[in-house]
Amino acid sequence: MLAGARRVLARAANSRSLDAQILSARLRTAIEKYIFKHDPSADVRTIDNFVDTLHADDLCLVIACERADEQAWNDLFEGYGATVRSAARSASSNEAMADDVAQSIWAELHGLKTREEGKPGGKLGYYSGVGSLGGWLRAVVGQLAIDQHRRQTRLVQAEEDSDLDRMALDDGDLDGAGTYQMSASPEELLTSNLASADVEKALGRALAELPDEDRLLMKLYYFDGLRLREAGAVLGVHEATASRRLTRIQSDVRQQVEAILMKEHGWTKSEAANSLAEIAAQLQTEVEPMLTGKTGVLQSSPAGGMS
């Protein structure tokens, strides 16, 4: 376990002055939850593969916060305050509720709520480094908004622990190479839904701001099934020109979407860059109407969608 902890610390750009002994306890808990529960006889390679996929910097930041590192708390608030506010607005029915959720989440993270012995004092204790911290925070905020809505509408009796505390965050499988592959847990599904909504909005805006001819080229190529030579002919340009233009459009749209996600939805640059393609491939909103100025919804995105 110490060897794995040292590798995590070595990968972190900022290890927060943590040592392997401190980190190893958290790794042991994560391995028990995500590996040994499914495969008590998992070998060293499987465990090493799992440890090496953890988000090192995020995990070090969280553990440092739990150890009352003031600078770590400042970095958490400055780095993810916009993420929390954006997630609260997306998950809340009105601005007042969003403000309440955004305020409450910091108390939840600090652990100002008394818990029974053996449970983490704050929600940060549930973060194990599986998945990005930004995505995890969005899920926590989303669940907190659900809990508050339930209490307000009296649909269910409020309990001491929120649903997130009881979530089964330990679903996963091993692939043929012995690499741990996470399957969708309730937290991940909530994270995916919130993130997809952000990407959908940003993509719609980016496409709407394209010049008419650029939108037409994308429609002809991606949705009408025309080859570049044929699409170029419609626009009165050579195939090579159409190819260069399409490449430029893809780059412009991606940059615009990433900029919107970071500025208006509180995503970090790495989250936007790493998650955009995966989320865009799963979007439920049809992209073609965005290109034609119409509206509509599909059950799945087109196979030739942007990535």
C-alpha cells in the first residue's frame, strides 16, 4: 500500500506535504470499496492499475483539507467555488434555493454535522480519487439540492444522512487485461446528467453563433451524409477547402464550448478538455436542429457526431 501511495504522491503536481503513510489509509479504504468487495482475491496488478487511475492532485487536496490545511481549503474554495455555484443553479428550481444549496455545501464538506462513529465527519471523507473532484462536487451539490427539495415538499421524511451518504459508490468490473473499469453508480449517473446539461447548453450556443455557411457545411457532412467533395460542391468550394474549413469549424466549436463551460459553469480547463468528447457523444439532444435553427430531441446522438 505504501508503494502505491508513493506513486500517487509522485504523480501529484502538489502533494500538499502529505506522506505515503497518511495517503495509504485512504487508498486502503478505496481498494476495499472498489476492488475487494467484488474480488477479494484481486492480484497486485489489479490493485496497482486501480491506484494508478486515481486523480492524484484532487485526492491530495481533499486529504489536506481534512487535515485542516488552511491553504488547501483556500485552494478548494477558489478552485471550485464557481463549480459549486454553477451546479447549485443547475440543480435548483430558483435562485434562492441555489444560494441556499451553495452555502450549505461548504458546511457539508467541512463536516459540521455530527455523524455516528466510524463515518467521515464531512462529505470530503467520501471522495476517494475515483473521478475528478469537480465532477464529484457537482454530484454532491445535485444530491443536496434533491434532499432540500424533498424536505421542502415533504415528499419524504428528512433523515440524518443524505442519499449520497448511502449511495453504492462501489460498482465496477475488471476488463480482460485486469484493469479496473467503473460502471455507472448513482453518483456517476447524477454527475453525468448535470455535466451533459452544461455541455448541451454550451454546444447549442456555440453552434448558434457559427456563420450560416459553416453551419450548413456541418449539416451536409454530419447529418446529410455528403462526402466532403459533395458538400464542397454545394458551397461552391474545392474538396480540400471544405476539409480545411470543417477542421477549423470543429476546433472553433470545441474552443467556444470549453470557454463557456469554464467561464459560466465553473468547469476547470482539464475537465472541459478531457470530458467534452465523452459527454458530447452521449448527449440526448439532437445536434442537427441546432444547425438548422429548429428545435427537437432525439434518443441518442448521431453516430457521426463531433468528438
